[in-house]
Amino acid sequence: MLCQACQKNEATVHLTETFYEGIEGHQPGTTKQHFCQGCADAYFASRPGMNAMRKLICLSDEYR
């Protein structure tokens, strides 16, 4: 699977976000994003609130 951001590299970071009604103005649902490592670094750098969760996301990869 290719990275959704650059469309060049293999996606190695997979992010799933679930939105519930009333949170961030989104309708309930789930979004899935697939990034290469470089684009994932840029994604997390542009969203400071998610940086604290990054290690948790990486931990979950170890258990797959």
C-alpha cells in the first residue's frame, strides 16, 4: 500500500481515528490514514496534541 500523502513510498504507519457525534464537529465515524515514515513524522509534527500519543501508537505495532 502506498503512502496517502506522497504516493511514492510504502505505507508503514497506519492511523485510525474514531469520531463521535459532537466532537470536533464531525459526524460519527472512523477515518483511516496510511503514511510512510517521513510523511508520518510531518503529520505528527503538525498536530502537537497527537505527539503524546505517538509512542502508544508505535507500541501497538509491536503487538501485531
